[in-house]
Amino acid sequence: MARLVGLKYHPCYLVSGVLPTLFSVEPKESLQDLFDREDEVRKLREGLSRERLILVLGLRRIGKSSLVLATLSSTGQPFVYVDVRRAYDEVSRRVPAERLYEELRSSLLRLSVRDRVLEALRRMGVSLEYPVKVPAEELAAPVL
């Protein structure tokens, strides 16, 4: 059975019908970058543990991709994300199968490389969280 996760509409997103560009329009990958989405994140996490199919529905540019990416990233589990917009052909107004295949292949290769590196580090006794978080004071420290 499919689980539906609807997104709340926030009227502040639209200003005279134009989306303000005060921040990056790329999908967010961290829960810290989401605003007022705790309920949707909770529902999505619950669905991930129980459901075979989850549909995330909402208006354009409301944050569906960000919700999915940030929630999946927070689980620590490997996942493949394919941005179909990259495969979309403006001329034919379709998603050609070969472009979709290339996007899927690229996502699988990124996943494969990341997992191989993490597994190699684990075998060496090195624990690493993904995404890597380095404290600001360590970035400012001089390297000898």
C-alpha cells in the first residue's frame, strides 16, 4: 500500500507570483536546511520503515525533493537519487530513455564509489559519518 506525504503550503514562498531567490534553489540535502518540515520528515521516516511505495505530493517548488533528499541522507542508509530534470529534453518535452539511463548510471556509480571508500575505511578501523562534518576550529588550524 502506498503512503502519501503531503506538503504544507507556505504562502510566504510566493511574492506577487514570483519565487524570491534569497537562497539556493537546489534541493537541500540536510535536515538543518529544511524549515518547518518536522511533521513531514517524521511521516516519511515512518513510511520508509513500513511501506514499499511512498508518494510525496505537493505544488511545484514547495520542497518535495529537499524533503526526500534530506530525510534519506539523515538515515545513513545508501540510496540512489535521480534528478529527472537533468534528463528532460526541452525540445521534445520528454525524458528520453537514454538520458534517464545515464542519470541512473551516474547515481549508481557515485553510490558505489562512496560505499567502497567507506567500507575500506571501516576495515582500517576508521569510522566516518556521511556527510563529513568538520568543526570550524579544525578548518582554521594551520596544517604542519
